[in-house]
Amino acid sequence: MDILLVAERLIGDDHIPGSHVNYRSPVPANRWTSADLASWSAYQAYGLVFGCDPSGAPGTASPGAWRHDAQDRGVMVGVDEAIRTPGAILLRFSPEGPPEFGHVAISRGDGRTIEAAGQRRGVILGDAMGRRRWDAGVLLPTVAYASRDATRQHGAVLRVEPFPQPSPDVREIQLALMAAGFDPGPIDGLFGRRTEATVAAFQASKGLIVDGEAGPETRAALAAGRDEEAAGAGAASPAESASERPQSPSAPARTTDFQELRAEYRALFSSLVPAPGRHAAIQEATDRVLRSREPAERVGAQLGGAPWHAVALVAELQNGSHLDLHLHNGDPLTGRTVTAPRGRPLAGQPPFTWEESAVDALKLLGFAAPAPDWSLSRILHRLEALGGFGSRQHGVFAPHLWCGCQHYVSGAYGPDGWDPGAVSDRIGAAVILDALVRRGEVPPFSPEARRLL
């Protein structure tokens, strides 16, 4: 079987860092790293164990292992030859960095690739040229290849070099990383290991390919972040000044004061990465929220322009987006509420519509305050208040906001109080909001929000 026929079936699957793919299993894993995808496809097409542990142990593929096998078995070729050869492999790797830094793609021979291209895009039909630089090509042993003609130019990439010299381009990258809340170390124009690791952290936060190199795509993401920051600066309050740029906190502040938490929310959201293995649950929760969009928009309009996503996320936290229950507490809409807050809504007669209930509930929560602030920080503060700030006293970011991403591991309230070993199974509101932004349902700068961040 041709490796391209194998790999093309995987387009649309997820890119999940830390996947443990069984390369010998004929059943696709549906979630891949770039190296896993290439190693699994090579075994399924040709029975070759390549780019991973010689035993074929699951989850051992990496760009570094691909490089090692290609050099050890004498099958490394030039990049141009691999781009012209259907089924050849394209490699990018860090000369001395960790083996997981880098990227692997399968060439179609026509200037396109099949690759796992980061968490944001998953497995795609990509472009072999213009987006990034490649270090080498690989022609797998025992495979008979044909060539095609594909000629285009590679894009410029900043990376660790054996004998680096100060560069104004690298300095710009370091400044952009700092502005995005990532610490690259000294702003010295030298692309060293610290800058490489910081670029990798930024890439992970944006769902890009994590290779520690500042290629065209990564540099565009950094530039977009700086443009957004500049665009929002005119609308920012003094408390949202440059001095409050994200600093990636490792533990929550033990306060409920919004002004003290504003920068924390921004830093957590800007660095959010969905947790491996939670993609399906995040998608299910996001789809659920999207189904309530139209009624949430109507409710928001009655509250003076509250954004639909803020309304819908309250509904998700309160009742799992069930629109047949009172938003206040989950009581039936056939009568007024009987649990706290009791006797709501005060106006009108039952049975109530969900929209009537939601408007009343959200007014009680302050969503109709004069000149409301609908920045992301304020929305997250209101959502956290809805579920309570108690986890902060235990050193845990609120599960009802952050469950489903790297900011939450364990700790939750149960029948007997706080349990540090308990794990919430509901996807947090901030993680859902991140998914809505990634899917284009909520733009980073939307007409209903003064500043998203």
C-alpha cells in the first residue's frame, strides 16, 4: 500500500501532544503528533518500524528519532528531492535540542504535505514550502519512489545556530515573546536555548507546531498578538496597562478582588492549552453552548448588550445548557423558583420561557449594570464568582473555569468538603470560551466586547 493512501485517511484528525500511538495497530489513533503520524503510516504501508524505538513501543516517535534512523540507515536525502518525491518524508529538527523539538511531514511530491500541524489545525493537507524551513528529506528503505517536479522557495526561519550572532530579527522575536507574557531571558538578539524553549511554550499556547523555531507561521502569530495589543490599547483602562501583561502564574492569588485578578485571568487565558485526551469533551461542551446561541443573544439584547457567550456560559455552568429549566437554580419553568433564590421571576405568570427566567437571573447577577465591562477578564471574574472562589484558598485555579486545560489537574469540593484528590469532570467555562475563539465563533476583538483581553 502507498503511504500517501494511508496518510490521506487521517486528514481532519486531531494533533495531540503526548499521544501514545500503537504503530503496529491497523486501527488509526485519531490523535497524532507529527512524528507519530509518519511512523504509523510507514508501518501500515510498508511494515517498516522507523522514527521510533526499534521495538515499535507506542508513543516513542519523535523528530529526533526520525533523524537518527535516517542517518543510521543511510536514507537521508536533500530537501528538494524529498519535496519532489511522492511519499518521501520531510524533517525539521533542533541540532542539539530535545528530540521532540522539530516536525515531520509526508511529501505528496507536488509541493504539498500531509502532516499533523498543531493543535489548532490538526492533521491537514499542508504546504511544503513557504511556511517553514526543512533540514532534510528521507526516502524510506526498500520503497520504490517516483518523482514529480515541484519548485518553490523556502521561508526564512530563526532557530538555534552553532555559532549565533546578534540579530535585530531575533531581538524582535524576544520582544514579541515578552509582550505576549513569555519570558525569553535577556533581550540580546541571540537565539539561544532559552529563546528556543520560550518559542516552544508560545507555540504550545497557540496550538502551533511545537519545534522551538520562529518560522513564518510562529512569527505571524507573534506579530498578530502585538497588533491586537496595540489595537486594544486605546480602549484599555489604566489598570490594563503594559505593566499587567500576562506573567503565567503558577498558583492562584488568594483574593476575590477583580482589579487584583485582572492580569491573572489574561495570563491564564493567553497561555491556555487544551489537555490531552479532553478534545472530545471540549467539543461536546462547546457544541452544547453553541446550540444556545440564539436565545442567549436575545437575552443579551434585553440586558443592554451583554455578549451572547457570557450568557451562554452562565447557562452551561448553572444547568449544563438545559434551556427547559430556570437559569437561577435548575427549578422547572412551570412555576416560580422554589429553591434559593425563591419566588423568581417576580414579574409575569408561569409557565415561564427560558429567556424570561434568564433575564431575571442575570439581572440578579449584575449582568445589567450601567456601562458594563465585557472584557474577558471581567467575564471570567463573573463566571468564577458564580461557582465560587473557594478553590483559591487551596492553591487551585477554579475547576469550573479551567478544567480541561493545563491550568487544572485536581482538587474539587465534594459532599465532605474540599478533596485535593478529586478531579472535576466538567469542562471549564474558560476552556469552552477558548474553543469558541479557536472556532471563530467569538473573535478576539468582537463588536460586543470592549476588549476581549
